[in-house]
Amino acid sequence: MVAATKAAGEAPASCRPGSGVRPRPPVFRALGDADPPAQVEIDGEVFRRCEILKHDSWAATGIYASATRRAICKFNRRQSILRLPMAWLGRRLAAREQGFMDRLAGIDGVPPSLGPVCVAGRRLENAVSRQFIAGHALRVDERVNAEFFPRFDRLLAEVHRRDVAHVDLHKRENILVDEAGRPHLIDFQISFALPAGNRIAARALRGVLHVLQQCDDYHLLKHRMKHAPEPSRPTARDIDRMRPWWIRLHRSVAVPFRTVRRQCLVWLGIRARSGQAGSEWFPEVAHR
């Protein structure tokens, strides 16, 4: 089992006072002043919170344990913004991610859903749960085993076969390495899929899906360059040759936006001068 519960406000030593950062104010936390529930019910079992993995503007995520197993629970945003209600967004995000988990059920490497999350018998509409995978997020300097990326190729191919694009595959924190060194893909919050049961809409959006799936393939190739064993690692020239034009277009917008966003967090004292996610008072576990 996971060790004793960690409080949401308990920061790693590198981010304690003296580092120039402060805890996020409620408006920049999905649940405001609150932490994820200390106890929930999933699939007829009582689960108690063991650790909070992250708590950012979009969601709070934690590890929960029952007498027989562990689970990951994500609680999407309910905190208002300047008195504007945002609970609807949390419900929408949870329903969307649940839909992707249902659509991808049975794929080896996609952790299965464990069903609705309840507190005191009441379902939390902003929450989703999935099976806990013992392991870690892909590390910055990690070299995986020779079977890792062939397995990942098959995993991503099956996701794509079901008319889904992950979209957020450039983030290594969305790739888990289990204790046996096998890949798992998580966090389908912003993924894209062709609508089921609407042939006209599916036909119209097929081109969009194709573009986004090519982006998935490109980002997997970049991960392979950084983390695969030497004989099978692509070169920077391979990456440049594979880079679609729309990736360059996206970067022309996304990179300046990310820079401004990071600078705002620095000005607010939420991140250190570097602006990196790991410099926050309570960074996501993948950045600690």
C-alpha cells in the first residue's frame, strides 16, 4: 500500500518557503480551498485517500486505497472564477473523459475505469476513477527497455483504430512506465474522437482526426528519440523530416501562449523565476 496520507499543502523541500513561491490561491485550484475527499466509494468499496498527486487549475488527482486494491481518482474543476460558476465545466470534463475510457476499454495499456465516484452515497459528477498502475511517469532522462516502444506502437495503433486521437501525447507525464517496464497511456481529457452514431459528422471530421493522429505519431517519435535504447533511437534529422507543417503552425501560437502563461504564474509568485511546473509549491508528482 501507499504510505501515509500527504496533505495537499505539504510541498517538497525544494519548493518550501525560501524558494520564492507560494501556494496557489483558490482561484487557481480546481477545488478551491478544499482538498480531494478523504474517503470515497467506488464499485461498492470504501477507498481512503493515500496521496494527492496534483492539484492545478483543471483538476485534483489522488491515489485511493480500499482493503483490496488501489484507484486513481480525478476531481475536475468546481471552483468559480470571479463569481462565475464553473461546476458545469468540471461535470463536462468528467463526462468527456469517462466517455473516452469507455470507448477504449479493453486496450492493453489503457487503465480501465472503475466506475462512478461517490461520497456518502452521492455521486460526484465532476469525478472519474481508474485502475491504479504501480510505476512512474516517464522520466526526463529515462532509458526504457527494448520492448517499450514496440508495445507503445501497438497501444497507440489500437487507440487510433477506434477513431480516437490522444492529442496530449507530447507530455511525458501522460505516459506511465509500470514496474515491469511496460507503457500505459493516461489522461484523455482533451482527446478527440469521431462521433459515434453520426455518419455525416464522422465523415466531415475524418480529416481532423487524421491530422491529430499524425500529431500523436510525431510526438511518440520524439519520445522514442529521447528514451529508446540507442540502436532503435531516431535522429534529430528523422524528427525534422517527420514534423508536419501544422505542428509548426501550432507552435507559432502555443509557444508564445505558454510563455505568457508561465510568466503570469511567476508574477503571481506561484512559480519560481524559471516558470517551470516543477518550481511550484506543490508540483505535480511527475515534476517532483
